[in-house]
Amino acid sequence: MLKRLLALLLLLPGSAMAVDGVREINQACALAGCFPGDAPGFPVQIEEPGSYVLTGSLDVGGSANASGIVVDSGTDGAVTIDLNGFSISGPVSCTGSPVTSCSPSGGVGVGVEAPFSSSTHVTVRNGAIRGMGINAVSCGSDCAVLDLVVEQNGGEGIAHANGTGTFRRIVTRRNGGDGMFVKGTIEDVIAENNGGRGIFGNPYSRITGIESNNNAGNGVRCFSCSLLDSVIEGNGGVGVQFGGRSVYGRNLIDDNTGGETSGSAIQVDVNRCGVSAC
């Protein structure tokens, strides 16, 4: 009987530690304080490396300035945040296709905020972040974002400050700013209907297998990067803005209001600009 009771307690929403050392986060513990050093209410503050998993969705409430989860800048080591199919939500909603405005505006709340410290590696995966005051994910020098939907956030879907990150299997749509402003490996991403650019690839990024469609600004900004096997269509600016020493191949770039490409890049394979080769 005691073993059964202990097993049931581990499944309660307020439980802070799951089996195998994975720490749980849910609405109940967020309001009460999930871990030592985490004050009651949002954001949930992570101060130790390790694995964390959502066991329910988080709603930060009515303030666009409230963040969901913040990894402390002093955390030394790897932090994995598994949304486990759940979501982190804020109060912002965006209108227009592509987005023309978001309300409430001017907020600074972030879904998951990771530090700039090079000694901290943060992975965010497997869920959705929507309605935050500014960005769904803001990460510093070393982060990975995988299997995520980010939508209707007031600023950028994913913002990556410096260093090199990994961004795979992401849908970023109907955000007030750029769908993604990142540097690193960008693969299997859909960026659509954002109020800024679809994907802003900082120098030395590798962009592969993406779709960037119907964004208000340029479809892709590629500066000293590679762009391969992608579709860029129907954006309000230039399809692809090249800069630096960039290469591209096997892309379809079509029907972009500002033209298909600007700047120069080396073609490593055939690209199609509309019905013609680029």
C-alpha cells in the first residue's frame, strides 16, 4: 500500500521531482515555487543543471511582461527543458496574415529564457509556446531548439544572441517580428505569416530544408551562410537577401514582392527563381 501511495504522489501536479531525477514543472508548482530558489509565481526559475519536464501546460496570466521559465545566468552545465507535448502561453494575440499588429504590445515576457553564459547549454524541445510579450525562446551562446511550434508572440519567435545553436523541426508563424533570428544549424523549419522576416540567418549558419512563406519582410536573410533544398515564396520583401560569402543550391524562390534575390551568392547547384533558373 505504501509503495502504491508513493507512486501516486509522484504523479500529482504539484510534485517537483519525477522519477530518474527529472524535475517536473506544472502550473500548480509554478504558482507555489517548483524548486529551491524559485519564488512563487512566474517565471519558474531554474538554478541547477539537469533535466526538467512539463507535466501540464503553463499559463503566465494576463501580463505581457511575465515570462514562463528562466534559466539562471549562474547555472553551470547542461539544462534540458522538455515541454512534453504541453504549451507555455501568454496573453498576446496577433492579427493579419502576415501579422500587422499584436496586442497587448510592448511586453517583455519570454516563454523560455536561457542565459548568455558560454558555460550553460540549454535545450528546449517538444511542445508549443504562444502569446508571449516578446519572444517564445531567447537563448544566449549555446542552445538547441527542437520540435517546437511558436506562434503569436509579440516579438521574434526564436531569438539567439551569439555563439552557434541548433534549430530543427520548428514551426514559427504569426509572430510580430521575425520568425527566427538565429545562428547555427537551421533545418526543417517552417516560417510563415510573421510580421518581420521569415528567417534571419547570422554569419556561418547552415540553412537546409526550410519553407519561408508569406512573411511581411524578406523570406530569408543569409549572410555568409549556406541555403539548400528550401522553398521561399510569397514574402513581402526580397525572397533571399544574400551578403558576405554565401552559397545556395536546389532552392525554389518565387513570387516575392521585393524580387527573388538581392546581393550575391555562389550557386553550388541549380536554383529556380520562378519559372527560370536564378
